[in-house]
Amino acid sequence: MPIHRRRHHTPHYRRSKRVICSIPEMDIHRLCTCGMLDSKKEGTWIDVTTSTHEGRGQGDETRKLGSSILLGLLSSLFFAVTFVLNQRMAQAGGSWQWSASLRYLFMFPMLLVVVSVRGTLPIVVRELARAPIRWLIWSTVGFGLFYIPLCVSAKYAPSWLVAATWQFTIVAGSLLSPLFRQSNGHPAPGQRHRIPVRGLLMSLVILGGIVLVELGHTSTVSARVLWLTLVLMGVGTFAYPLGNRKMMEVCGNRLAALERVFGMTLASLPLWLVLSVYGLLRTGPPTQAQVVQCVVVALSSGVIATALFFAATDRTRGDVRHLAVVEATQSGEVVFTVLLGLLFTNTHMPSWLSVCGIILIVLGMVGHSLFSRRNLSKGGKYGQGHGVTGSNSVQ
């Protein structure tokens, strides 16, 4: 329905004018719940005071960016917990079936509480009812074919190697671009995206770092295990961006990222229930330690890290340069995984060649994010870049 916004006229603000704007359904719902909008009335006027006061100093901007960077680094720390605890469970003899299924079975009630508090649960349910088969298929691809290979890889490779190889999602996301069509009408409706050739230069840096990491690990594992890990991670790194971007096409702009994650978790529940039954028949029930660690993974990566990262990006909304810096903090995920792995798992220190590869991966992730957002600031549409946000920030 048309929503009218009225801007106040005061000496410190712009001249008042009436603007009819298009507000996403998600925002209309939030305005209704907080009493700013009567959903039963068409053409409701909303008083919006838009400040253009120039009093915000450079110091405030610096502090705001600093706090956003801190939130981004904290989110990468909680994301790193996934790789470390998966290896701990594998080392203790825990089955990958339970490690994978329990994480999402525990994530579901946690996200259900968050979405219910936000008041957006009815919108998610309505979206699921619109295309249940597509939700089921692409949620299974995006979450199932991503996380199952991740858990199986933990049996054969140290956590830092899995985390470093996982960063290939950035490269995979760029390579998958031609599979998706533009929806904003520019340059032509329905035209497929092209592979960002310039952005692939930074992707090659990431890929080179992954190659060095793998070469540095050849002295400690057999060629068979190394290739098995590469194949498993290759499936996961392509399945994750494919499933997520397909779901973004299904949802359009009607769902925020957190609601989309909850919807995909709900739609993928049949897979996790079947996998848990298979694990029960094959290996028996999970141990108490594995259950506890799966709860920690679900809480840290599925809720805390996601909330922290969204909070960091929200604080930089409107400034693509600051957003690029916040996205680049996700490169800390690899570093934190190395440190946590050395502290909490029986893993060896990466070789000097693997360390050089990790450094290249971090530099490539930072460069990829900065390069993508610089292109957006020069005229690209916000949200269509191939930075970290669309690939592996929400695990």
C-alpha cells in the first residue's frame, strides 16, 4: 500500500516535502507493530524527521567505524568455533551424521525465538507457503550440501585447513554469477549476470593461497586424503552460494537476511531429521559431549556470530567504504581458527608454506571486499557486489 512520509520543517532540517515511497513489506510490518502505521488504513501519513545537521564530527565516524570493526572481528571469532568444534567431535569419535544434523536441529528453536521476538515469523511462514518445493530444494542444497561435506572433512583434515579451503566460496560465488538473472531492470530485465573479471583477480590471490595451504599439508597426509578433502570442500563451497542466491531470488526483498536463514533452516529440517535417523541406526545415539558441542556450534555460529555481523554491517549502512572494511574482517575467521585449533585440538602448527597461504587468503579476502565495494561506490547498485556478505558470512 502507498506510504506517505512527511518531513518536518525546522531551521536545522531540510525543507519539508511530501514523498510517496515504496517501503518493503518487512518494514511495513515493523512500522505496524511499533504503532507508527495503521495497517488498516491506506495512504497513512508517517512523520519522519530527516536530519541533515552537519554536527556529526569526524571523531564520531571514527568511533562508529571502530566499533563496527570490533563487532565484525567478534563475529569471525564465533564463526571460527564451527571448524574447531567439528574437529574436536571428529577426534573424539563422534559421527559426522550427528555433528551435521544436531547443529541445525538446535539452530531451529534458537532462530525461532529470535524471529518471533522480531515479529516477522508470519512473514516467513507466508513466504514458505508461496513456494514450498523451491524452499525445500534450495535450502537442502544451500545448507545440506554445504555443511555435510564440512563435517566429513573434519575427520581427515585439521580445522585450519578446512577453514582456509572454505574461503573458496568467494571464488565460487563469482563463477556462479551467470546462473542468475538481474532483477532490477538494469541494463535489461532478465539479463544474466556476468562473471566479474576484475574481481576474479583478487579471487586468484585467494585461490593461490589455498593451493599453498594444501601443498604445505602434503607432508602430513596421503594424497588420497588430500584429494578427498578437496572434493568435499569443493562441493560445499559451490553449494552454499548456489543455494543462498537461489533463495534470494525466491524471496526477492521481502525477507531480511536473518529471516531467510531461519526459513532455510526450517525448510531443510526434513534432511536433518532423516540424517539423524540414519546416524542413530548406524552409530547409535550421540554422546553427551557431542550434544553439548553441537549446541555451542548452533549458538555461536547460527545466532551470535550472525547477529554480530548484521549489527556491524547495519552500523555502516549507507557508506560502502566502511561496509567493505567490516566485510573484510571476516578474513579473521581463518586466523582465529588456527589459534583456537592450536589451543583446543590436538593439531599441529601449520607449515611455513601453509602460513604463507593463509596470509595470501586473508589479503585476497580483504582486497576482494574493498575492490567490490569500490566498484559499487562508483555507480554499481548496492547489494549486487560479490563481496563477503553474499558468500560465507552467514554460516
